[in-house]
Amino acid sequence: MYYEIHGKGDPVVLLHGSFMTITNNWPVMIPQLSQSRQVIAVEMQGHGRTPDSDRKFTYENLADDIAALIDDLKIAPADLLGYSLGAGVALAAAIRHPEKVRKVVSISAALRRDGLVDEAIEALRHIEPGMFKGSAIETEYKKLSPTPDQFERFVEHHMRMDIEPYDFGAEKFRATSAPVLFIHGDADGVRLDHIAEMFRLKGGEIHGDLRPRSDSRLAILPNTTHVTLMDRLDVIVPMVNDFLNAPFTPSAR
């Protein structure tokens, strides 16, 4: 698995979105976060410079890869920051490998398939390689991949994961010790009631002036979609730094 390390300090692992790479997901965030932290940006199975294989794309498999990287770099427990696919992988890693994950920043992910709005689920069923013709996603794949002529196969392989139902398990998620910063747009394709459900599972929805609150946090950005979340880094990066730098009790939700 290809990865890059930038900066020095406490480690944070960046996990990109579907079909994306380090170069087209994190060109702004890496320079900002690496001013005070060690930033480890990875390219997961089939993405960028990491080759694909016949292994199924699943959140569990990708989460296990990240856990293995954390072991290999000897940085446990590490903070994870993911966008879209990468956010789902980060949540799965916190469930499957709690001893390796300190905190999670989840940018636009759901705990299960029905956490998405119906039109998002329907749109996933119709994604095919031709839709990326001439796009930055296709261009970066052909420039970086060790198999540049297999873009169509990669998209089709990936999409078998995207159309399959999944469910990380609400009670398993409730039991995780890593605090989570949930970041969503108000029109990002994740149901608002599901966002609230995830935050409740991590101890949210209390009157914080009357009793201690959860170490997890929730931010919903106005007038923001799934894609344009990555255009709001002027707002997101300060929230991320404040969250990652805040002290917390590992056993508290």
C-alpha cells in the first residue's frame, strides 16, 4: 500500500474517498495539517499507486489494511481522518481495531447503507466507468496506477462494494472508545436523522451546560454537498485541529 509521510508530531492518517488519490483529495489539507502533525496519507487498494487485486472491496478489508499500516509504522494509537469511503473505513477501523485508533474525523459517512438518502443509493447503482471519461479521477488513475489500462476494471470492481448493503452495527459503534468528529454538509446525501443517530450513539444530544458532554462532536455545514465539503477546508481544518488537540478520557463516549 502506497503512503506518504509529511511533517512531524502526533500522527494522523488520511483516508481518501472512492476513486480518489492523495493528489486529488488532499492537496490543501496536507500542507495545513502537517504544520503541527505527522500526516500519513495513504492510497487504499486499487487507488493511485496501490495496485488492485482480486480481493473484494469491503470496509472491513480496507480497515484491516490501515490497522496493518499503523502496526508497521509503530504509531498506535493513531488518529484517522477520512472522507466518504475513507470515513467509512475509519469508522470500521475504530470498531475492529480499537487499540490502534485514538480519534476519528468522519467526513460524510454512514454506519449502514440505509443511512444514505434514497437518491444517493439509486445513483450508486448507475455509476459506470464511462461517467469518468476525461475527469480528474480517470486522469490521475492513468497517471499513477501501476495498471493504467485497467481503469474500467477498477471502477467495476469498486462498484460491487458500493452497491452492496453494509451495516457496521449500532451497538458495536456505541461501544467504541475513540471519540468521533462527525462532519457533514446539510445536503451531502446522508440522512439527517442518521447523522443524529450516529452522534447519539457516541453520547451526543445532551444539554452540555447541565452535565458533562461527550468527547465526540458534530458539525453540519450549511449550503454544502458531498462534493463541496472538500471546498470548505477553511472551516474544516480549524475544527479538526481543535478536536484532535483536545484532551479526552479514552473510556468515555
